[in-house]
Amino acid sequence: MHRIGFDREKYLALQSHHIDARRKQFGGKLYLELGGKLFDDLHASRVLPGFTPDNKIAMLAELKDDLEIIIAISARDLARHKMRADHGISYDEDVLRLVDGFRAHGLYVGSVVISRMTEDNGNARAFKRKLEKLGLKVYRHYPIKGYPNDIAHIVSDQGYGKNDYVETTRDVVVVTGPGPGSGKMATCLSQMYHDHTRGISSGYAKFETFPIWNLPLDHPVNVAYEAATADLDDVNMIDPYHLAAYGKQAINYNRDVEIFPVLNLMFQRILGTSPYKSPTDMGVNMVGACISDDEACREASRQEVIRRWFAALVEEKRDQLEPDESDRIALLMSSLGISKLDRAVVEPALKVARRTQAPAAAIELPDGRIITGKTSPLLGACSAMLLDALKTLAGIDPSVKLLSPEAIEPIQELKTQHLGSKNPRLHTDEVLIALAVSANVDPHAKRALAELRHLRGCDAHSAVILGPVDRGILRNLGVLVTSEPVYQTKNLYRKR
């Protein structure tokens, strides 16, 4: 059974109270830069079992009467059609998804800021028009020459003063965005500058879950964050400013530590004095105080590092990249004393692949049982694995066929003779549809289908790189799937 390592209810109460206390410290508005994912913090839910993906949004809902949201997006990301890999959507689409998600939780989205706006960026101008037609207020922030080092220019009418001032009506203003580099911090500081010129009291705080400042540097939860950001060259480190100011170790990451002297000067220019002695001081993260089972979180984090390593290997294989990211994560694995074989589903999948000389897959059920799937004329390896896993969870005799050849063959005929598919085997989506249809007349299929919810959080591994259909279906089911960096065929063109 999956062990719970995080106290969700304690977190919701403690975090919302701490944010409210920080707002009262400034006696006016609080601009809260919120990093990481909001509705679907899947990384946090994986490394902190019990931290549900919507924890942050539930915490914000505790403050909703005093809170409004600004969504920042970089014009540069709009120009290059930057994508969110976890959802397979572009950053501009994610802005709309965020607005819908916030509104569904009763939270007020006041406006959108397009940062780093330039006149020659047609994509950004078009997106601004689109948002305005949808009834959203849109503000423009511009590139600032000498940012972030020329403090005198930045904190002036030609720097932050040149940006549009975002009109806000509530005391806690959460600034978030689709991903890193969206301009969240710059939006907060720009607002503080404008507030100061208008005689409005305001302050800044940062809410990022990772790294967790009051866990050791080498704690697997913090190491897992470093693995998650290996493509950004982020490195966790002891906050030297916090150590000097308080004589206590606190963990932060290199970008916040590097930028802190500049931020400190900006605060002094804007406010007359800086409220913070260290980058850790800026944070309002109470996650570390809500870990209820340290060993459960350690083990979950070790598994996450291995998953990140496999993901990096596959991306490097797919895009013909140098192994920079996977090498960094491999070093982190070494520091934790783990290898790929510490992922329980890897060896069973590879063993079946070696025996059958064909793609194979394995999944670990919540009770620790491992179910494998092999390639057959009717089913792909993941489809076979999925059916056998559901059958096992439902307690159905292994000899029972959930889908008969008579049910599968018409689907194969449709695929190959009418839809132009060269692969007659059923993918996971086709298997689930066939199973759902069979459930109307077959009690075994109905029982198996009812077990889908128990796959969420299960680990799985494939001996070959999965296609987009199988990968997407397993992700939607909540299965934590990894793949060997090996293609099933030698074709040059592949769907992503």
C-alpha cells in the first residue's frame, strides 16, 4: 500500500495563516509570487505522498475573499510557442486553462500581464487582442535595459515606471504564470514601485514549494527537485545570507541566492529599507512543517529521481541531444545510492522483453504485486499489461479473457482497412473503449473497469519508448510510467 507522508489538512491551515500574517506585516497589499504548478502540482504529490495535486489551490481558496490573481506570461514564450510538456499544450493555451481553473474554484482573476513586450512581437499582440475579446484586462510590461543589475535605471520612471500599472482591488495579489521565466517576480516589483509612487503600502513574498528550506540539502525531497530542474541548471545550496544573518542553515537554490543582493537594493530603493535579510526570508513555504512520515517521503523522492532520469534519457534519444540532463540526474542518483534497478518495475519488464524478443511492460499494483504485459498479435504490451492489471485488481481468474478475439478483430479490421493504420494491435485507448462497451453485457468487464481508479499512483515501465496514445492514456489514468530509451522500430519519422 502507498504510505502517506504528508499532512494535507495541517498544510492548508498553516500555509493560509502564514500568508495572512505576512500580509499584515506590510500593512497593505501583499504581492505573492507563486511558483510551481497550482491545480496539478504532480511533482509535489509524487514526492510528498498525501500532498494532493490541488493543495495549493485549496489553500488559496481559504483566502479567496481577500485575494485576486494576476497571470504573467512572457512575450518571448508566445513568440516561440513554448509548450508545457506535462499537458502537451502551449503557454498561451495554459493561460486560458489557468483562468478557467481559478474561476471554477471561486477565485478572482483580475488581469493578465504580458511581460517583455516588444512592438515587433506579432504573437504577443495577437494574444493580447484575443484575451481582451474574451473580457480579460491585459497589461504590458517591457524589457528593461540593464536588468537586473542597473538598479538606478530599473527603479525609475524609465524602468518599472514605464510598465503598465495593474489596477488591483484586493489585499493579497497572487502573481503566477504558466512556467518559469514568465515575469512573475518582475511584475511584483513593478507593482511595488508604482504603489510607492502612489503612496500605497505594499510588500512582496515568494511562495515556492521546492526546495524545502528547512530540510537538509541532501534530503531526497530536495534532491528530487534538483532532478526536476536539471534542464534549467538549477542547483540547491545553503543560503549564505540566512546563515550569516541567523547562524542557521536554510536551503534555497542558486538563482534566488544570486539575485538576492539585487533584490535587496531594489527593496531599499522602493521601500526605503529592505524587509528581508536573506532569500529564504522572502518565502512563505510551510511544507516542511507538514511532513508526517519522513521515510515515506524519502522513498517517494528516490523513485521520482529515477523517473526523471528515464524521462531525460527518452527526451535526449527523441531529440538527438547530448546526455547533459541525464548525466546530471545520474550524479544525483549516485549521491542517493540508487540505480534504475531500485525501480521495481524495470527488471520485470526487461526480463519479459528479453524472453519474447518484443516490447514488454510491467506495472506495480498498490499491494506490491507486479503485473507484466507482452506483445501479441492482438494487443500491444501496455494494453496487455493494463488488462491483466485490472483483472488482478478485480480478482478475476487469469484464464478469463476480458476481451475475446471476436471483439478485438473487428477493431483491428477497422484500423488497418479503413483508418490507414499499419499496426493492427490495440492501443490502450482502444482497449478501454472495447472494455467499456463489453461492460454492458459482461460482468467481468464491468468489474475490471471499476478498478481503473486504483491504478492512480502506480509505477509502470516499458521496454521501449511509448507512442503518444499509450503515454497519454497512462498519464490520464495517473500511472507513473517510464520507458527505456529504445525505439520499437527504426523509422525516422515518429509522432510525438
